[in-house]
Amino acid sequence: MSQHRLPLVPVILCGGSGTRLWPLSRANLPKQFLRLRGESSLLQQTLRRSAALSDAPPLLLAQEMTRFIVDDQAKEIGIDHAQIMLEPVQRGTAPAILCAALQMRSQYKEALMLVLPSDHVLEDCDAFIEAVTIARDAASEGYLMGFGIVPDAPETGYGYLQAGAAMGKRTLKIDAFVEKPSRESAEQFILSGQYFWNSGMFLFHCNQLISEMAVHAPHILSACERAVEKLKQDARILHLDANSYAENPNISIDYALMERTDKSAMITLDAGWSDIGSWSSVWESSSQDELGNAIQGDVLSDDCHNCLIQSQGRLVAALGLKDIVIIDTKDALLVMDKQRAQDTRKLVKQLQQKDRNEALAHRQVLRPWGSYDAVVQGQRFQVKLITVKPGGKLSVQMHHHRSEHWIVVSGTARVIDGEKDYLLTENQSTLIDVGIIHSLENPGKIPLELIEVQSGSYLGEDDIVRLHDAYGRA
């Protein structure tokens, strides 16, 4: 098989948390699933870029709690045959990428894997395609290829690649990997012309990656081999063995392999790349008005300069501000000096320490069947707006501590209420008593919207006893 006939398979990393973009990005809906730029999410933009190069359906590496979002967003843009490999626990990029390589070897025997984070922006897709095309030669010959971004500023929030000997057109050996530098060091890097931003994108021959991991990280390879050998497949969903996978250390592919092997190389890339890793980078990549403001949503501003202001609902008014970030969501408001954009994670850490739900989920929570929005909550009651997609089914369940009153706003609901099975339409309602086995389904062609009023002594989501679930949830 000639080197250019090796199939190229996109491997998309979907497991990042994106804490620096809180409150828009949260653990259950991190930044790769957000529509920060236009109508497509960052994941969908990544899938479209890779589709222009791929010879096979992509392999998406995701977590259990977001797998339905991953699948839904892929299907929204016409990618119906993607495989989704679930990481049972977070162990960094090295074990995840290695499991993908082992799975790829079992499917294709030989293949190139284009490893891409799902939450980056590339302005020049043609330049990216050209870089991958050039890098295929070196990857086919056994080099482990990174993508070195041509820097345009002494950025201290990125790692750097130090260029070594030239190998061919825009391809260079990597002499060193440098962690996020000081401002002074970053300025020296830029002046030298020998350093490039480490993009976290890679192109590997799957067999070469496995061989190098056998040399430099055999303990990781052993655990990953067991995780893949015991893998359970449910249609396009690949469940890695949890116990075997958990034996891996939490380590990146850079630390585990790229810094140790003599096969590491890079292709230079100048394509308007950004990892959208902070609110300041969101501001930089957004369209701005004549005063440098990037505004989205219901916002009024006067005498504001170089600000990022977003509202998801209510009116936000800003006056006389400079270099300020304002992000207003349904349940949290962030006001921040743009120069402190890297510090948002400190706030998220505080929320986690206080066990606040705002670190985990939005007020509107996505589910495989649709979504719910927790509109109002009191001491013994809660009101939710529930939206069920056509064909969507909530699990067959019961509650020990609460009753639920459902009022249909639009669409048609099929209700199982104990021994009863009936339909509800607009303006009709029903009461589900405590302890009654029940379920809800949308049998219609349009979304079902209903108001749910919960009342009882305990209203937590863990008071759901699932007896059957169409989506395989526990």
C-alpha cells in the first residue's frame, strides 16, 4: 500500500472542560459544544474541517455525560456514522489517543489518525488542509507529527515547540517542548524565529504510535490494550473497560511520548488558529464595533471601549467601561477585567469547593430526549419547562419524595401513569402522584413543551428511580 493510500481517520477529542469560559462553559456543557462563533458549535466546525480530509468516519472521544450531545451535534451537520469511544474516567490525552490507535489498528490494520481538539478555531481552512496534506508524507514514514502555529504575539498562555533540523517542505524536527513561558521568555522566543505555539493537533500512523508507546510508556500501553480488548460495542458507541482504563495515569500525549521519542516532528501552520481558551481570546476572535466592543444579545452600551458583553436573556446595560468582560446567563453573571481572563478557573474552583451546581450545569440542562429549564425553585416546589424532541422518550421511572403536575403548552404527550396510558394535548394537564411508575413520550412531529410543577419534601435529580431507559442510562 502506498503511503498516500493509507486511510486518514479524524480522531476528535471532545472531553475538555473549558473552565476558563465559565459561566457559558460548564462541566456538563463545555465550550466545544457552544456556538461561540456563528450557528455552528466549535465541535461542528472541527468536524467540517476534518471531513474535507478524511477517508473514513471520524472517531470521537467523549465522556458518558456528554455523549448524546456529541452524537446530536454530529448528526445536525449530516455526520451520521461517527463512532463514539467513551472514556470511563478522565486520564488525559495519552491514554485516550492510544486507545483510539488500538481500535483503529483493529479496524484498518494501517491508518493515519488526525488528532484534533474539538474546541479550537481555524480561520483559514485551506491552509490547514494544505498542512495536513504535506504532513501525511512524514507521518506515513513513521514520524509523529505535531502542528506548530506561527506565533504573532509573545503569548504566555500557550506551550511552545522549539524547531530543530529541517526535514522537508515546512516540516521540522522538534528539539524541545516548552511549557507556558514567562513574558520575557515568550518575547525572546518570538524574536528568535525558532519557536512555534504547540497547537495540540497531531498526525500519527496508528501502528507507529503504538510502537513508540511500547518503548516509552509500556505501562500505559498495557492498560489501554486491556481496556480495548474488553471493549463493549453498542451500535456506534464503544465502551472501554472501566477498570482497565482507570489503571492509567492522568497524563498528556506530550509528556507521555512526544517529549521522549526521537520521532517527534512538526509541520508549521499559519491559519488564524486560536484555542479560544479565555474570554480575552473570544473577544479577539469576535467581530467588533468601531469602539472595539464585541456585543451579543440584548445589550445597551454607551462610552464603552474594548469590552466583551454577552447576554443570554435579560437586558444588560453598560456605561463608561474599558477592557471589561460581562457574560450574563440565566443563572450566573460574570464581570471581569479582560486582563484577568486566565483566572476564571479560580472562580470555578470556589464553586466546586462550595458544591455549587453552577460549576456543573446550566439552568437549562440538555438530555438525550430534549432539555429542561429549571425556571423557579422554592423550599418544597420547583417549576421546569420541559422540551421533548419528536420521538423522544423520558425513562420509565418513579419518585419517592415528590409528585409532578404536567401542563402541556404545545405538542402532544403520551403519558404512562401507573396502569393508565393516555394522550395529552395543548392546555391539558395531569398529576403524577408520589411512588407511581410513569413515563413521558413525544409521539408527534413537532417538539413537545410542557410545564412541570414538582412538589414534595425532596426535589433532587437523584430522586429518580429509572426502571427502563431507551438511551441506556443507568
